Amino acid sequence: MSDKIALTLFLIGLYGLIAKKNLIKKVMGLNILTSGIVLFFISLGYEKGLTAPIMEKGITDVVDPLPQALMLTTIVIGVCITALALSLIVRIYRRYSSLDVKILTGEGDE
Amino acid sequence: MSNFPILIVALPLCFAFFISLLSLTKLNRFCGHLALLSVGVSFVLTLCLGPRILAGEKIAYSLGNWPAPLGINLLVDGLSYLLSLIFGLLVLLSVIYSLEDHKGKYFSLVLILYAGMNGVVFTRDLFNLYVFWEILSISAYILVVSPQPASLRASLLYLFLGSLATALFLLGVGIIYALAGTFDMDALAREIPVIWRTQPLAILLVGALFLVSLGIKSGLFPMYVWVPEAHSLAPTPISVLLSGAVLKIGIYIFIRLFLTLFRTEVSLEGLILYWGLISMVFGGCLALVQEDLKRMLAYSSINQVGLILIGIGLGTKLGMEGSLYHLFNHALIKGSLFFSAGMIIESTGKRRIRELKGNGIVPFFPRFSFLMGALAIIGVPPLNGFISKWLICRAAVERGNLIVAALILIFGIVAAVYYLKVVQNLFSVAKMCQTEKRQSSSIPWIKYTCLGTLLGGSLVFGLLPSQGLYLIREAVALIFP
């Protein structure tokens, strides 16, 4: 189930990144796409009925902790990318007074 | 010596941190020198590994002393060493070139870029590779921003496409983890053929995701749009790094993943060959009609990356030799071309090829080095571009692929057309010279040394091709033992 949700999120994000005309909406699309991938990884490690991987005596059935640990890294990277993209968009807006995607192809430049 | 790999990666990272602190104090004019020191030390450490690598040894280091399947391993083999050598040289020269013009945080970003590049080529862990790739990409997105306002949109375009590429790569890595349960490349090399027998479609999906992501990152035909924007609007040293090093990362990951890891029955050779061919034709044709000097160089990069892919796609040992040698040569030649284009633009203030005509104020040396670089990339004999192009052509003929060989030769001529057009404009007689006052700011000698090193390199590796082929022998032996 969760991997289907992950795939849906990924596709929604991809649609947003490709089809939206507004630059901020494109950044949102990128974020949704990344969260789809994060959810996909998390669902890899999860299994129903298993406990947290704290290695004490008597605990045998644990979930795979690796994907969760890795996804922390991915989330941090996602934040970096979002911050960078938004700061670029702020400076682009100051110069061109527009958030339209046409800016990216260089129309009305120079 | 076994901890050299981690030192090469970690030193620039530590120095990047210190430099960003230093840039806040009054001593911020020394940031560049500190960066130069750290890149220099890392590069010397890379060179120290040389004799052992070229003797066929592999130097491994386990992070935190955790053994292979659990921990992250760094491994320097022939291929990683070749790439690390190119990156070290280009980053060193770029830092030297930018000592005068830039200050502060710029250098810490260049160091992070350098650490990321070395990390990508050394690591044996797929997720770690993704992380280093993101580190280098994010610093590259920021570095593209130059005082020119249009560079902001180039940076944002690069950011959107680059993040999409790394996201697709991450999805592929996730699917591999779901199938094989490990990120370690050595374990994957054993697991993938087993999984291929039961779930070929999943492996194909992963392969497609990786190919699209690498295609975006190395600027291949349909996904090239960020290349001309970012290359032409970035500051000169960053253009050199983007074209010489960052584009090569995609090719490195392609060789590493598809040719040394995922050896399945499906042969990618045809796809790669024709993809490279289309990129070469497309890049060459578009370079012909460019008016902006640096934009033309960027399209020429697409053309050359296509040529490198053709060599890989031929699937023979000779083709691979030619490709890896061309990868090395292209870094040297494009470095010198972008440096001299940067100097020409700096001293005339003009970027359009037409406007360069009859400009007496361009100093002689950048003009001369542009001519040499152009001759090298066209493939004129005493220079290094000739050797690698010849190897790829010969490999194509040996495979019986005469059309490919003919196309490579034809696009050598096309390259001659668009490069010599610029050279002609640069060397045309200066009529306006008397009326226009010599307003050119004199270029510091230290920038000439960067250019001289790269030019000397292309001359040496053209005259003594055996030295260059000795460098890549171990890398080729990895793929064709």
C-alpha cells in the first residue's frame, strides 16, 4: 500500500515539476517528488509486527533501520535544495518581476 | 598510505569549513591561499597514490573500520585514480585562476565541489555515491551564479534538471536495495546476475532510471538544455570545472555502474553508440550557429561527450582506451579553451564572435592558446586530441562500423569550421587599434601559468601518447581484463 502512495506522490511531483508554469510551484513539485522517494525507502524497511531495532536481550524481530537512517540524509539534502532554489527565485523575482517559467529560457533577457 | 583516500576527500571539506569562518574575519583575503593549500595537499596525496595504482594495486579504506557489507568503503582503482587526477588538476588551476577575482565563500564552495567529486569516484557504496553527487551538484548550482544577472536563471534551470536527475538516481538505488538488500557495489556485482534471472524487468527499470539521470547530468542530446546556459554564464574557472569535471562525473558513474557492476545479458552497446552519435551530431550542428563564444564552447562539449560515449558504445578494448583517453584530453583542452575564452572576454568585454574581429587589444597569448586548443580539439596531429580521436576511429573501423568512423571524421571538420571562424576573427588585422585606446586591463601572469600548464599538457600527451595510455591502462584493465 505505502509503495503505491509513494509512487503516486512521485508522479504528482514529477507532474508539478514538468507542467507547472510558476517557479515556486515547480519547487513544490520537486519537494513532493522527494517525499515520494522518502516514503518509498521508509516502506522498504517497515514490516508489520516488528519492533524498533534497539539491540537488547530478548528482542529478535526488528525492522531494517538502514532506510530510515539514510532518509534523514535525503531529507536534509532536500531542505538544502529547496532553500537554494527559493533564494534564487527571490533574486530572479527582484530582477524580472515575474515568476513565470519563460524566464528560464532566457526570453526578455539582455 | 591506506588512509589517503579518506584524507583526499576530508581535507577539502575541513578547509571549506575553516574558510567560511575565515571569510567573516578581517583576514578574508587569505581565503584563496588557504583553499590553494588544501587543494594542493589533496592533489599531492592523489599523486602519491599514483605509482602503486599504476602498478595494478587497489587501495581500499573502510570508514570507521567497519568491514565491507556493513560499512562504507572507499576504493581507489585505475578508473577512480584517472578521474581524481583530472579533477585535482582542474580544481587546482581554477583556484589559482580565481585567486585575484574572487574571495571568501566562493573558495569554500569550490573545495566542497572538489570533495564531492573525489567522494563520488572513490566510494564503493551506492547511497554514499548519491550523497557525494548531491554535495557536488549543490555547490555547482551555487557556483554558476556570477555577477551577470542572467546567470541566476541558468543556475535555477541547472538546479531543477540536476535535482530531477539525482532524484531519479535515488529511486533507482531504492529499487536496488529492495531487490538485493545491500548498497555495497561488490556485493551488488554478485547479486545482480542472480536477480536478473528472476526479475529482469525490475533491473531494466533501474537501468532506465540510471540512464536518464546520467544523461541529464552529462548533457546528452535531449536533456542538454542546462549545459549551454550554465557553461556560458558561469564565471570562467567554473566553466572550466563544469565542462572538464562535472560532465565527466556522469560518464564515470555510467562506466562504473554499467560496465563493471551490472553485467547482464542485455547489451547496452547499441543504445550508447547511437545516443553518443546523436549527441555528437546535434552538439556539432548547434555549435556552428552560436554567436556567443562561451556558448559555442558549451555546445562543443556536448559534441565531445557524444564522442566519448561512441567509444564506450563500440564495446571493444580499443574503443574504451580511446574514450578514456579522450575524457582526459577533453578536460585538458576544454580547460585551456575556456580559460583563454575567459581572458579574451575579460580583456575586450565582448562575448559575441562577430565583435571579436579586428580587436587589437586582445593580448597575444590567449589568442595563441585558443588557436592551439582549437587545433587540439579538431584533432590535428601533434596535439593530444588527435591521438584519442584516432583510437576511437580505429576502433570503429575494426568493428566494421564505417559510418560511425566517417561521421566522427566529418564532425572533426565541422568542429574545424566553428573553431577556425573564431580564430580567424581573433587574428584578423587590427584596424581600429589606433582609435581605440588600449583600455585592456593587464592580465596577471598567474593566470597565464594556468593556461600554460594545460597547453603544455596537451602538447606532451600528444607527442608522448604512450605516457597517457600508461595512465589509463589500469582503468581499461578493470573493464576488459
